Amino acid sequence: MKKLYLSILSLMLTLQITGCKSNQGNRSIDYTQYVNPFIGNADNGHTFPGATTPFGMVQASPVTGAVGWRYCSEYVYGDSLIWGFTQTHLNGTGCMDLGDILVMPVNGKRLKSLEDFRSGFDKKSERATPGYYSVELNKPDTKAELTATTHAAMHRYTFHSPDSASLLIDLQHGPSWNEKQYHSHVSLCETKWEDEYTLSGHVRNSVWVDQDYFFVMKFDHPVIDTLNLKKLEGEVGKRIVATFKLNKDEQLLMKVALSTTSVEGARKNLMKEIIDWNFDKVKRDAKDTWNSYLGRIDVTGTNDEKINFYTSFYHALIQPNQISDVDGMYRNAADSIVKAETGKFYSTFSLWDTYRAAHPFYTIVVPEKVDEFVSSMVEQGEVQGFLPIWALWGKENYCMVANHGVSVVAEAYRKGFRGFDAERAFNIIKRTQTESHKLKSNWEDYMKYGYLPSDKTPAESVSSTLESVYDDYAAADMAKRMGKKKDAEYFGKRADFYKNLFDTQTGFMRPRNSDGSWKSPFNPSMVGHSESVGGDYTEGNAWQYTWHVQHDIPGLIKLFGGNDRFITKLDSLFTLELKTEQADVTGLIGQYAHGNEPSHHVAYLYTMAGKPERTQELIREIFDKFYKPKPDGLSGNDDCGQMSAWYMLSAMGFYPVDPVSGNYIFGAPQMPKIVINLQNGKKFTIIAKGISKENKYVKSITLNGEKYDKNYITHEDIIGGGNLTFQMTNKK
């Protein structure tokens, strides 16, 4: 009987976590009407406007440039030329890659250079909505339309007055740091015309990671002629011009599927996801899929607030990307073709960014994905010897510091997710945190000194120490919950290493040498992109990183000498002007930089130090200044949804300063009502009574009608459903 009871209890927990009950909000509402994919397309938001589906492998989108940091997403809103349309894109990152298979309609034969294939376009004709993009191109006098499924893109080109209707298929193209790399990053390019309707191939390139992709491309009209363009110096990738016989205003349809495994893998993906030539059905299905996700949250507010919120929701769900084929096969970090243990393998884990808010958001809103995400990270970790740092296309690019895959796994375990093998997961966590690997991992020095010494660490010594300390805490937490006492004690002691870098004289986390001396001279405002130019902080300075003790704010307050001194220092952070031209340090309020992730939890520290009204003021200021419903409305890279997740959780009135704890620190809600339609069939409703421009302060909080005095709400409170009510006021 006891075994039967335990089995039923386990089943109930599984149903709660995996969301077997569908709860998608009001099915009569088109939530996609509030998504503006052009938000973040200008300045340094680095988002793209093209067609994709939630967590899809494919992102079909226009290209307005491909060389240099400005073009990480290949699209800048203010540009006047379109180069073509590529099938994969990164969302809001600060590095270059993907941009696979550029296709551009061509009308005419007078083409002598790559520039001749590019076209001006009617800006007013551009349309973008989840799963669909369209534009009128001037030079070929052609309307281009894009839509997508998980593994495939579908293009529709309407040639209004064809002289010679053709398509450029550019397999050399890809976003690159400089012109030389643009022409040299492809090392293998094999193609085959299988018949007059079908082109298949395999391309290998290397920008951020070593990438292999296979494709099958099909047309609904026969190809009547082909031309291979002359390769430029250093090039391996082919550029093919395929010509078709079309009449005026006749449409050419193209569908292209991708795979990491083989041409046959791409073919399976295409046959499974786009069987016929019904472009409008694929577009409609993409829209329906987006609505099924966006409908998980209902918000009440102004039209601009809804656009900001649902566009943030959209951006947060573009990745991680499912790169396994429909049969579960994928190419792993060792270039072996294997089957994903859950049937799906995900990559594009920008973990230095997304562990902070995006992954906590997933545990609430898309819980059915969490076990698959964790399993994917564990699988990759076991192959390469450590959990992913920044995973792309199943490979490691070693970008950023520490290893916050540890945090994501430990957070999932803390929140009750059990669809992954916890023993295997902890084993790779332990390996990650104790075995040094070739880049940015020196546990020998870390353990010898209790920090990473500036004179023995090439760059980012302070940031690497503080970020690793958080992962140690995460490892200790998971070990404790699993009954691993020795591991919990070991990592728990390391979680205190942050104290070794706190200089009581200056009140900053400061670089320290191996002999124990503080590095001099010391300028806490000095900012540098330390990965490339040296320095002790990662895309930041001492002002921003001194607060990076997410797991032990009481301990940090004690180092400062109490709440009053802590708050005084925080006040200085937000008032002392920072002058910098560093592209990643933007969205400034004093020294606070909302455009970069190390600052994201800092405004909430006032609440934890007993001054919640200052948190409430700052959240409103950040909303008003740095989230606007226009192309240049983001203050920094969206970073795979992290900027967006900060917005959504903060709009709800709370934020996970310490994600692994399962606690969300209170700020102040920014919209009158938000309803989370939980996937366990329940609803969690957040109400801000009396909210207005003036009423930005929280007078009182009730949870399910009972007065609530804690400065945080737990994950269990949220997924249990109920009503969280804030009484707003204009008084501090």
C-alpha cells in the first residue's frame, strides 16, 4: 500500500511539473498582435525581425550586413539595403555566427559583383509578426515572404515583372568579425542537384564554433539553368544562381530544411514538417504555435505595455534551440552522431546571461522544457568534460566566465524537476567545478589562494572568482539536497571565497595578487572588455561587480559594516556618473549598467537591505528609460532573452536575485494585472491595486487574502496558484 501511495504521489508531482494539463489563456485572443519583432533591431539590441517558432532550429530573416559587431544578428533597422535572407540567426548576442544559406531573388542578368545582388527596399512594406516576415525589394521588383517550422524555412517570392527570375544561393555567406574572415570561414562546401527541383549539400565553417550543417532545398518550379559564380580569394563556399521560368506576378516557392547530422536528416525534417507547398498553412501554424505559448500569460495594461511585455515573451522563447532532428539524432560536441536521450537536444545556451532570469522564467512558464534543457546540458557536459559555458550548435565556444550551467541544473533540482538523472547531473557539476580545462578554468590557483590572483590570471580575475563562487554555492545546495554531506561542505566553504576579494578600505571587490597584496593602481570606474584587452572585470568594473554575491547578500552587508553603510554605497552606485564608450556597458544610471547582466539584480538589493522603496523607484526608472516599444528601445543586447526575462519578472513585481534559492525578491509590479496560466492547470494572478505613474510604491502585500510580510515570494507559492495583491501608493 505504501508503494502504491508513493507511486501516486510521484505521478502527481510529475503532472505538476511537466504540465500535462493545457492552460493557454484566452484562445480567442491573438497574442501575436502585441509582438513587434522590430524591437531591438537598432542600436545594439542585436535582435532580428524574421520568422521562427518557439525554440526552433531555424530563424529565416533578412540580412542588411554581415561584417563587424554591429551585425551579430545580420540586421540593423536603419539600413537601406537587403543582401538576402538567411536561415539561422542568433538573438541579441554580442558575437558572430550562424547566418547560414543566404538566398536572394534576382531579376535581370546584368550582375557583375556581390553588391549587384543587393537591393534597396520599401521600408513601409516591411511586415514582421511571430512566424512571418515580408518586404518589397526594389531592384528585383519582387515581394519576399518568409515563414518557418522547427527545422525548416519556407520562402515565397512574387516576381512582379521578371526579366529573368533567379535566386542567388550563397553558401559562403556568414556573419564575421572582418572581411578576411567573411571570405575564409568556410572550409568545406559540397552540393548536389538531385533533380531539377532539389539541391542538397553539406557546409562546414568556423566563426564562433566549428559548425557542420546539412540541407535539402526544394523549389515548386523546375530550375532551367544554373551558374556558379567565381570564388573570391580565400573562399570555399559556393555561390549558385538558379534560374526559373516565371510569368508576371507568378510566385516561386522554396523550402529548405537543416540538420546537424546528414542530408538524409535534413530530408526527414523537411518531409515531417513541410509536406506540401501551402505557405499560408505553414505561416498559420507558426502563428498558432506562438499563440499557444504567449497565451500562457495574460496582461492588463496600455497597448505599449502589452507590446513591450509580449515582445519580451517572444524574445525569451526564441532559444534555446532544438538542434536534434525529428528522429532525435544530432551531432554532439565530439562530432559523433548520437540520439538525444529525451528525444530532443537543445543548444544556444547563453548561460552567463540567462541563468539570472531567463531560466527561472522557464521554470514557471514553460516547465515542460526544463528537464530537456538540463538533460541536453548534461549530455554535452559528459562529452566535453564540463557543463556548457556558452553552447552553440552543440559545441562549446568558451565565451564569458565561470560555468553557470551549474546554477541552471541546481535550480531545476531545487524546484523539484526530476525528469533528468540527478546523479549524472551532479557528477558533471562536480567535474565542472574541480577539473581544470583548457580555457578560463584554473581550480588549482582558486583552491590554493581562495581566489584567482590577478598576477596569475590573464584577465577577468575578480569576475571569474565571484561568478565561480556562485556556482560553488549552487553545487553545495544540490549536494545538500541529495544528501551528499562531504560535497556540500566542500563547495559550501568555496562559496565564501568572495570574502577574500573584499577590500574593507575601499569598499570594493578588488583584484588581488598571489602574495595577498591588492593590485595597484586601482580605479573602480575603469571599464574594459577584459576578454580581449585584459583587466580584472568582465564587461564591467568594480562598481558593478562588488554586488555580485547573489547567494549571500546578508554576508556582503556584514562586510560593509551593516545596512546603513551598504545602502550608502548602493546610493553612490546609482549617482556617480560613469563615462565609457564600452559597447557592452550601456543603459546607465550612474555606475549601474542595465544593458549588461552583472547589474541586473542590483536594484533589488535595497529591498534586501531594508529600503524597498528605493528598489521600487529604480524599477520604474529602468522600465521608463530602457524598455521602449521601438527598434532602438533596448538598452543593450537582448542576450538570448535575458533582458526580456528581467522585464517580465520585474513587471510581475519580483526578481530571482539568487535563482537557486527558489525565492523571488519583491520590487513593485508595473502593470495593473498579470495572470500566469500555469501548466499544472492553475492560475497565479498578480494585481497592483491603484497603480499609476505616481503610485509606484508598495504599501502592502497580500497572498491569497492574507497579509504577507516577507520580502520575497517562493517558487512553490507561484506554481501553487493563487492571488498576489499589491496595494500601491504614492508615498514612500
